[in-house]
Amino acid sequence: MIRRESEIGRTLFGPIPKGTKREFFCLDETTWIWHEESNGKAKVTRYMIKPTEIVKSVNGGQYERLSPKEAENFKNATQLYAEK
């Protein structure tokens, strides 16, 4: 199921450059994953939805609150994801 959802999510952000692997999916009720791999380097961003904020961790680092603009972009992406 996650693989199918990942197929939907990877198409939300436009064409994928050749040699790049991209995934975006909902892991559970409060967790979203963005994974992008290019030139042998991977970046994994985990978004966690909390009651009063959305936080993210990049490559297992410390969680930080999304900026208002990033939160708006995240909201738009998840809504588009749900529609597809």
C-alpha cells in the first residue's frame, strides 16, 4: 500500500530528473515521509503533525518547526495527495 501511495506522491512535484528517485507518502495518521535520492546521495525528511504545529527531521536530525511558508506548502501537497 505504501508503495502505491508513494507512486502517487512522487508525481506531485513535477517531472523527476533522470537518475533521481523520489517518494512522498503518508506513513500513519501523523507522519509523512519525503525521500529523494540523486547521484548516490539520499535525503529523507520525516514530517510529524502535532496538535499545534508541524515539525520535521532531515536525515534523522533534530526536529524543527516548519516555517509558515513551508507549512503552507506542506498543507497544499498533502491536500493534493489526498485528492489523487
